[in-house]
Amino acid sequence: MKFRLFKNIIKQGFVGMWRNRMMSLASIGSVMSVLIILGIILVIVLNINNLTGMAKEQFDEIQVYLEDGINEEQIENIGEKLRELDGVLAVIYQSKEQALEIFKKEWGDKAYLFEGLEKNPLPNSYIIQLKDIKYTEDVVNRINGLTGIEDIRYYKDIVEKMMAISNFVRAGGLAVISILILVSIFIISNTVKLTVAARRREISIMKYIGATNGYIRGPFILEGIFLGAIGSILAILIVSFGYKYLFLVVNERLYVLFTVYMIPYYEILDDIIIMFTAIGIGIGVLGSIISLRKFLRV
Amino acid sequence: MKFRLFKNIIKQGFVGMWRNRMMSLASIGSVMSVLIILGIILVIVLNINNLTGMAKEQFDEIQVYLEDGINEEQIENIGEKLRELDGVLAVIYQSKEQALEIFKKEWGDKAYLFEGLEKNPLPNSYIIQLKDIKYTEDVVNRINGLTGIEDIRYYKDIVEKMMAISNFVRAGGLAVISILILVSIFIISNTVKLTVAARRREISIMKYIGATNGYIRGPFILEGIFLGAIGSILAILIVSFGYKYLFLVVNERLYVLFTVYMIPYYEILDDIIIMFTAIGIGIGVLGSIISLRKFLRV
Amino acid sequence: MIDFINVSKVYGNGVKALSNINIHIDKGEFVFIVGSSGAGKSTLIKLLLKEEDPTDGKIYLNDMDITKVKNRRIPYIRRNIGVVFQDFRLLKNKTVYENVAFAMEIIGSSSKEIRRQVPMMLSMVGLSNKAHSYPDQLSGGEQQRVSIARALVNRPTVLIADEPTGNLDPDTAWEIMRLLKEINRRGTTVLMATHARDIVNAMRRRVIALEKGRVVRDELKGVYDYEV
Amino acid sequence: MIDFINVSKVYGNGVKALSNINIHIDKGEFVFIVGSSGAGKSTLIKLLLKEEDPTDGKIYLNDMDITKVKNRRIPYIRRNIGVVFQDFRLLKNKTVYENVAFAMEIIGSSSKEIRRQVPMMLSMVGLSNKAHSYPDQLSGGEQQRVSIARALVNRPTVLIADEPTGNLDPDTAWEIMRLLKEINRRGTTVLMATHARDIVNAMRRRVIALEKGRVVRDELKGVYDYEV
Ligand SMILES: Nc1ncnc2c1ncn2[C@@H]1O[C@H](COP(=O)(O)OP(=O)(O)OP(=O)(O)O)[C@@H](O)[C@H]1O
Ligand SMILES: Nc1ncnc2c1ncn2[C@@H]1O[C@H](COP(=O)(O)OP(=O)(O)OP(=O)(O)O)[C@@H](O)[C@H]1O
Ligand SMILES: [Mg+2]
Ligand SMILES: [Mg+2]
């Protein structure tokens, strides 16, 4: 008997969805719209975040200029000490000759301007790659204690600004997404509420002829799940194909500047599928339950 | 009599809104939510656009290096010709001594490295400010025809990339906003459709006792206007205060890096008020009219 | 006044509700329409109100062929007819007073007229003390009487009533019938679908009997049926 | 079986619908409840169904005090009672067949039982040919008969009917009455609010008369009133 009841509930969920086609479309449309908007924001936030992360990586270097007078052994010595510091990933030696080469390369066809130099004015240096940008301050303080160091060049200001931007974008993105999820639950629960309100009479009649709350709630919740699931599938398709298209277009037209900075669509797909399905179905169920509460008290 | 009818319609609009409190709240909430989302996207797009615009301005310069051998008069002559070119806003002369000063300044406390130079390797130059970046190519072509020019340095690649970004952001922003407006009309018209569906019986009864379509439509449209207007006022308040807060926070915490790049909140306010009010009321009216059509055929 | 000429009605699902109906009703007549459940009485009334369109035939009301009338004109036709619906059709979110007043508002009556006319109608159907109740707060018979008050308040030239006493006890039913008789005496044409054998037999007015969508009897001073 | 003990009902807006009602009904009785429009008949029935709660007093059904019953248990009480509502209360988006079948589905009947029982009930109320119509496509009387079929399909121990013949012609009404009599003969307690004087007078069963919310008459083998 229990199984028969269950079968009836499922059947009614489907039948209800079909008989209230227009309203079902409205609900699916709302779930879909909200998830698409969420997707757009998500893509923007993820990409900005990604960009910041990449920029951060490029500034996690410290350049240590060595005094001109020290000998090979001392240089080696300093190198050893640097390598031992906490947070240091790698240490690369750059002799003054290498530095001049790089310098000239940077000036390109204007390099002849420096041909007239009496002697190489550039110092020997170590380039330190950090495990993470957050170690900058620590490492710099330690290096200051070493002898034979002429100057330390690091991107403290830029580093700090980048960190601030990164945190700001992450927090902002989180806030926007939270607001959006709240907004979407609000919209959907309103839609479902109106759907339920339009069937208020139906619900009260069911109660009057002896249907239990569970029996009445069942099909509505199932309907909510169906609607949410369909809405999220549509949204997943639209957002992922949309992003894929965008990615490919960008890839073609602006390849030099952009491609590396955009998260590839296949990396984002899994997250979107899991997130959207969960949110879509969650919204459907939540909306149904919230909306039914009031009308079941007959 | 006409006036009495009109008064009745207005009264019914208000009464209808009040008696269907829950559904009115739902509609207002939807208009508001959509406009807030629109506002967020709008603020993002406007700011990115603004940033690109500013970056563009910084690259609308062409630097023209002059041959070392030419005399004062020839230099003057070239300057005159440059000034006469189409699209040129201003032309500034930079002597080789000034160039070296700037060069040294850029190197800061490492400037002593260049003390040993036998002679100033830098050339005299003109810096051309363009009216708009789009004139770059033209101007460069003309300058190539002049004598006494050693080299022209302009940011063609960067310019082109910036233009591409700018166009991309503008088009993307437009697309996102268009989608959002469509989505919002869809959501609202669904909400109103459900509201109307819930009052379908009411409408058909009115028709059966002899009310004209205009008489029935009036209060609903008025209700739509009220709901849209209230929704947009709330959205305006939230978006503008939100943006103001964000602006002030950014101003305080990240002032060096950011403030100049963010559009001040007072500049954005007018646009938001006009845009949101128009869209809110438009959505309300459109939603009502679309939703009523079907039910008036009794 | 009212003419049905060869009227047939087949509903969308194939149900033949009326076949080849010919009825002529003069101004000022009082006509009962009787017939078993599902005979087509309500359908006949729905055709007059243009709630449904006939599949065939012509219907004249006040010498106008209403089967040809434009959608925009329908409300003005309905305003000449007061209707008591079988399912009442009251506006749920308006009080009794507002429901009756609404019928006056839509034709643009002055609020002075409304304030005078509505309470009078309500007292005539015995509902003065329920003026500010909502339809949900009324008994079945009370709702039916609100529906009657609304149908009469604009003094229509034709009154159509679909079982206006179905939910009323005999005493109240007779009071309503006295009201309809009075209104008819003052010149209003009355068309009433009913199952109330007592009333039909006692009133001795014209009776049109329907059976399976056909007119099987049409007599002046008739009775409900011959089994009495 | 059914006991009303000092029951009063005052609606939220202050209307005193019932005052101090005391009624005892035995298993297997057939009881008419009569009274003018607004006397409190429907309210009495709504109390039995827990559609409304009494302001005062106790109501026993099958020796259970239903005024104290928990919300969760209400559906199970209602399943013992078949109800014909004055306003039919059919599910608009289900066909006639589905409406009747639904009452069986909710108590978990097998589809075999449903397929046997529903057509039988529909033929008993004369609606076999309307099984697949929606309520909107039915005449008033047909809707009322669907409501009766739904009330009877689960063979309830108590049948409550609120003016089950209000929209029916006399012939159909008598057929329904024969059905109710038969069901009563098989042991079902029947409680019927009605205005049908003919029927009450012909049946000679117990009559409880209400007037302004009070029991003014309670007779075995009674009549509708003394004016007959
Ligand atoms: N909208 C509809 N669609 C399909 N069939 C309909 C519709 N309305 C009525 N019918 C059918 O048409 C026939 C006549 O219905 P009608 O309502 O005119 O009967 P009636 O004489 O008013 O009956 P009652 O006395 O029970 O109210 C019935 O068989 C009914 O089922
Ligand atoms: N929900 C409600 N709120 C307030 N008053 C109500 C409500 N329901 C009914 N009433 C009032 O209670 C009284 C009794 O109503 P009830 O429906 O019981 O009458 P009834 O005997 O069934 O009448 P009828 O024969 O007309 O159906 C009436 O005066 C009615 O206006
Ligand atoms: Mg009918
Ligand atoms: Mg009643």
C-alpha cells in the first residue's frame, strides 16, 4: 500500500507539472534566468580572481644586489644563506654581465646607446623566487641582516596593492554571489508561492476529502525538484556553451593578450554543473516547502 | 461621468494592490531584484569601460626622435609641420638634456650608474598628443614622409590591443545588459501573469456583468505602474547607497591605486535614477498588458 | 425582444447541448425554463450572454443580432441584462455592498445614486445586516441573494436567472419570487431556469421545457410537468 | 455515533452561527437538517468536518472527541465521512473519473479496486457518459452528482450531504434520494441539510430544524414545517 501511495505521488508530480504548463514554464524560466545571471557573475569573478592570482605570481620575486667588492666565495656564501631562508622557493644568480645583456635586450634597437659605457655599471645579483608573496616581509628582514648586500629590490608596494585587490575581488564576488542566491530563492519561492496560491482551492479540497499533508506535499515538492532540475540543466547548457564560445572567440581574436588569462571552459564546467544542479534543485525544494506551509493549515 | 470612471479605476488600482498584498510584495521584490542585478552589472561595465578609456588616454602619444645632426631652425620647422597634422592636439619639444633628466629620474637612486656616460646618448624629440587614439596610423604615416626624423616611437600594438579590449568590454557589457533586461521582463511578466491568473475568475466575472476591457485593464496597468515604480525606487536606493559605500571604502583603503579609476558615485546617480525608473515602470506596464491579453477574451 | 432562430450548440468536446432551438419571447414576459439536469438550460442562458457562441443559428436581443456583434460591443449588451448565475460569481475580494455597487460603478453611476440604490436592493433581498461581509463569510443562500441584488440593481430591461432559488429555503424562495414578479410587473422581461416545481406550478406563467437540448413543450400558463 | 454537546460557534466577525446545540445521532440514522437560509446548517456540518472549530462545547464522532484531535489526525477522521459539499468542491484539473478515483487513491486503494468501484459509482449517479469531462464542462446538476459519487465511493460510515439536490430537477433528485436511502439501509449514517420540502415530507425521517443557530425542532418521522 505504501508503494502504491508513492507511485501515485510521483504520477501526480508529473501530471501536475504538465497540467499547469504555463506556470511550470514560468518557474523553469525563473530558475534558469537566475542561474544564468549567477553564471555570468561567477565567470567574471573567477576570471578576475584568476587574473589576480597570475599577476601575484609574477611579483613574488625579490632581487638582491650584491656589493661590487666581494669575491666568488662570499657570493656563494650569500647564495647558500638565501636558499636556507623560510618561504624561499628558488634562488637564481645573475652576474653583472648577464644583467647588462638583459638590459640591452630590453632597449632593443636602441641598445647602441649604451655601447659607449666605460665599464658595466650594473651589479651582480640574486633573484629569489618566493613560495608565496606573503613571505616577502620576512625574507626581506632576514636579508637585511646579511653582509655584502648593496640593495634589495622587491615589489612591496605593488605586492600589497595586489593583495588588497585580490582580497577585494574575492570578497566582492562572494558578496555579489550571496546576494544573487538570496535573490534567486526569493524569486523562485515567490513563483512557487503564486503557483501554489493558484492551486489553493485544489489543496484545500484535497484536505477536505481526507488527504494527509504528506500526500499533498509530495507531488508539489517533486514538481519543485523537476522544475529546479530542468531550469538548472538549461542554465548549465547556456552558460557553458556561452562561455565556451566566448573563450574560443577571445582565443581567436585577441589571442596574444587574453587567452592565457582566461580560465579554459573545460576547467570551469564541472564546478558549474555541480553548483547549478545543487542550487536549482535546492531552490525548487525550498520554494515548494516554504510556499506550502501556509496552505496546509486547513 | 468619464471622470467618475477614472476615479474608480485609480481607486481600484490602489485597493487591488493592498488586497493582494502578498502578490504585490512578490512583484515589487522581483522588479527590485532584477534592477539590483542590473545595477551591479552596470556598475562593473561602466567602471571597466572607464578604466579602458583612461588607459587609452595615456597611450595617445607619439614620440618623434630627431636626427642628431639637424640645427635649431630645422627642428622648429619639423615642429611646425607636426602641429599642422590632422588629429594632433598638442606638440611638445623635449631636448636631449630634458630627456636625460627624465631618464635619470626614472632610475631614482640608481641614477649614479649613468654618471660615467661620455656624452648624452639620448636624442632630441617631439612628443605629440593626439586628439584621439584612432589618428595614430594616419599621423605616423605623414611623419614618415618628413626629413630629419630618426625614429618614431608610438604604441601601436598596445593601442590596438587596448582598442580591442575596450570594444570587447563595451560589446560584452551591452550583451549582458540586454540579456538581463529580457530576463527581467520575462520574470516580471511571469509574476504579473501569475497574479492575473490568480484573479482570472475576478476578471471573467467583471466581464460577465458588463465591464469594458478598458475598465478592467485600467486598475491592473495602474497596479503594474505602482509596483514597477516602487520596485525601482527601492533598487535605486540600494544600488546607489551600495555604490557610494563601496566608493568611500575603496577611497579610504586603497586610495593610491583605485580612487582615480573608479567613477565617482555622484556621476553615476542620475543615469541610474532615469534608467531604473524607466525600466521599472516599463516592465510593470508591459507585464500587465501582456498578461491581461489572454484573459480579456471572455 | 428575445429571439432564438434555429439555434444549435455543440461544445468543443462534441457534446450536443442544444439542437435547433426556436423561441420567441416578448417584452414584459415572464418565462420559466425547465428540464432535467444537463438538458441545456444554462447553455441557453450562456448563449444570450455571449459567454458561449452558438454553433448554428441566430439570436436576437432588442432587435440586434448578437451572434454578429463585435467583441468591443459585448459589455454594452451585457449591461442591458441582469443575470443571476447558477454559481453566483461574486467577487471574492469585495464585500457584499461592494459587489452590488460594482455593477453600478462600471456603468458610471454617480456615487450618490450608488449610496441610495445599493442599500435599498440589499434590504429587498434581506441582507442589510451582511452588507460588509465578504462572500466567503456568507451561507449558500445568502450568496445567491447577493447575486440577485446585483442583477437587479441597474434596473435591467431583461433579467435572466439560473436557478435563483436552488440554495434557498421555501420561505426565502417565495420572497425572491415576489420580488421578481414585482419587477416583471414594472416591465422587465424575466427568464428563469429552475427546478422548483412548486414555484412553477403556483405561478402559472409561460413554461418552456427542454429535454436533451430540444424544446419539448412551450405553453403559456404552464406547469412544471404532467406528473403533478 | 455523533454527539453535539452544548456546541456554539461565533465566527471571527462576530456572527453567532450556532448557539448551544445539543444533538445525539445514532449509528444508522437518517437525519434531515432544515432551516431557513443562514440558519446554521452548513456551519453544523463544517464543525463535524473540522473545517471550523467550535467556539464552545464538544463534538463526538465514533466516541472520539474531535474538538481535541491533533492536526495530524484530522485527515483520518475525514476519511470516515463522505461529504457532499454545498459548493461541490471538485478538483478543476481532474476529470470526473479522476475526481472520484482521487478519493480512493488518498486512502491507498489498489488500482484494481479503483477501476471496479469508480465506474460503478458513476453509473449509479447517471454520469457514465461524462466520465472524461472536466468539471467546467458539466452542468450544475452534473457537478453535484460527481460530488455525491465521490462522497460515496469509499463506503463511509457517515455520509454528510449539504443540499445535495439543490441543483437537481425533481426526477434526478428522487433518484439520488433512493441512492441515499439504499446506502442508509446498508448501515451508513446519513446527515442531510436540505431545503427540499417535498423530499423531507415524503421520506418521513428524523428532522432537526434550526432557526438562527438554535435547534427549534427535533422529531422522528418529521416534516419540513407545519405550513404544509
Ligand atoms: N463547457 C462545456 N463543455 C462541454 N460540455 C458542456 C459544457 N458546459 C455544459 N456542457 C454539457 O452540455 C449539457 C447541457 O449543460 P447545461 O449546463 O446547459 O445543463 P443545465 O440544463 O443547465 O443543467 P443543470 O440543471 O444541471 O444545471 C450537459 O450535458 C453538459 O455536460
Ligand atoms: N466564514 C464565515 N464568517 C463569518 N460568518 C459566516 C461564515 N460562514 C457563515 N457565516 C454566517 O453564519 C450564518 C450561518 O451560516 P450557514 O452557512 O451555516 O447557513 P446555512 O444554514 O447553511 O444557510 P444556507 O441554507 O443559505 O446555506 C450566516 O449568517 C452566515 O452569514
Ligand atoms: Mg444549469
Ligand atoms: Mg448552507
